[in-house]
Amino acid sequence: MKIGDMVSVSMRYDHNKHVYYDRIGIIVDTWTNHKNKLQTLDVLLENGEIKNVGTWAIEVISESYRP
């Protein structure tokens, strides 16, 4: 996973924490720990908001190409 990849984000409804839904977004920033392990991602969602999301909730749809 890298900046520019299109991803599907699995999120929960606020009123029902047991129901998940998917949203489409683009990775705009990545966050790692002191061992350089990927921890969370900032994702620009289709409605224009940027969410900080854990890697467990991300599925890559389309990888960006950077030569």
C-alpha cells in the first residue's frame, strides 16, 4: 500500500457498531511506527473527507503506477 492507491475502506455505522459498509477512497498519507511498520493510512473518501484508518480495514482496489 502506498500513496495514490485506490482502496476500499471497511467502516462501521455510528448508530450500529456491528454493521460494516465499504467506501472507496485514495491513500493520501501513510503512518509508520519506529520499526517502519505501516500502522495507519489517511484516506480521501468519495464524499471529500479525509479519515485516518487502520490497515486492517483497507483492501487495495487499484495500485498507482510510479516509475
